[in-house]
Amino acid sequence: MLENLAVLVTALLFGGMVLYSFGFAAFVFTALPADLAGKTIRKAFPHFYVFVMVTALVAGLLLWWIDPTSAVLMAAIVLTRLV
């Protein structure tokens, strides 16, 4: 049960990062003028960083009992968002 939840949260993190990078950003830059698209992406970044930090933290906590190495990698993701 815990393993399944850890995998789902990790998949949510990966999927969210891919969707933001290749879906949302690409769509915004094709649908809006460049100056407005840049402003929109800059406004969305703080929300994206919070999503990544919270999701990686939850995944790390779930993974701690299953695979401590993976939990440390998730903690590294959280720390890179803080820097």
C-alpha cells in the first residue's frame, strides 16, 4: 500500500514537471505574444515551485521506509527548489 502511494506521488511529480515544461509553457508561448507569455510564465513559476517542493517532500516521506536512497534524492529535489 505504502509502496503504491509512493510510486503514485512520484509519478505525479514527474508528470507535473513534464506537463509544465512541455505542455503549459509551449502552449503559452504559442498562444500569446512573447512579452505577455513571458510575464505569464514568470507568474506561474512560484506555484510550480511550490507544487514540486510539496510533492517531492510527500514522496520523500513515503519513500523513507521503503527506499532511503530514493528518499534522499527526493530531499535533494526539495533542496534545489529552495536555492
